[in-house]
Amino acid sequence: MNDLESLISRTQRQHFRDGTTELMIGGILLGGGLALGFSPQPLFAGFTMIVIILGVSWLYERLKFRLVYPRSGFVTLRDQTGPRRLVQILIGFALGLAIVGGFLYFLLNGANNAIAWITPMMGIVIGLVLLAQSLWLKTYRLIVHGLLSVVTGIIFSPFVLGEQQTAGYIGLSLMSVYFFTLGLAFLVSGGLTLRSFVRQNPVQAETSHAQ
């Protein structure tokens, strides 16, 4: 790893140092699970997700300014350019194309089959991305989230439960449980990390008051 890559990795690692990024991801996933669980209608669930994402993003910024920036300062980095950025875009495009292609394949063979395979496909892809990020950022607690995503996706697949138990509205319910489970794991991990960060990094006013 050259100096630039090391700098990028260290800077991006700061986003997971205090736990707020995990809280944001967990809030969005948990909200998505609840939205899908209460209403399997795609339009309503999609609108609810937009509201949840906006709300969680607002809370994320408030947490950063209230608890994190006074202790760590503001850390930012310009967007990457050049070949590395192009490779990341191509990888993301390839993964998205694979997911869409798989979805269309199962959709053409029946809507129920498509629903049955969405959750395991998401679980495996999201899990692999989290595992790769844990190694790249050296944030090894992401390994737990990645393994949880992969294992949950496999458990909720037709290979384990059978097509009858993963199709239709049952499949949507399993998707809701998947989002809820992964979101809860992120919230717990993020909350514990943030609590540890706040305790280990008191602001100057708190330190002076303690003395």
C-alpha cells in the first residue's frame, strides 16, 4: 500500500472510529425493515425509506457536531481521482449489474421466485462488501456484520427454507427480518463504540472541570 492509499484508508477509517457511521447504517437498515414489515407495498415502503434516510442523516450530523467533532476535529478528504476511482466505479457497476441480472432472471421465471432470492442475494453481496471494507479499513468489527449478513442471507434462502417458505409475502417478511437483524447489530455495535469513544476522548472543558 503506497502513501496515498494509506492516507485514504486512515482517513476513511475515521468514519468508523467513533461509531456514528454504524449508527447511521443501523438506523437506515432498521427503519427499512420496519417499513417493509408494516407495509409490503413498494411505493409506500419506498416513500417511508426516503423519510427515514433523511431523518437518520440529520441525526447523524447532529451526533457528529455534538459528540465527535469537539473531540476529534473535522476530518475530510477530497474525492479520489484517476485509475483507482475508475476501478471502484466499474466494480460497483458490475455488482449492480449482477444483482439486476439475477433479479430479472428470477422475475422472468415467476415473481415468487424473484422475491425468494432477493434476500439471499442481498445478504451475500452486502456481506462480501462489508468483509472487504473491514480488511481495507482495518475495522475488524465489520467482519461480524459481514458474516451476519452472509449467514442470514443463506438461512433465508430457498436452499435452506424451501421455495414455499421464501416466496411471496413470506419472502418479503424475511427481507424485513434481514434488514431489522442487520440494522440492530449495527446499532448495538455503533452505540458501544460511540460510548467508548466519548469516554476515552473527553473534550477540553470536561478535562479541565475534572481536574
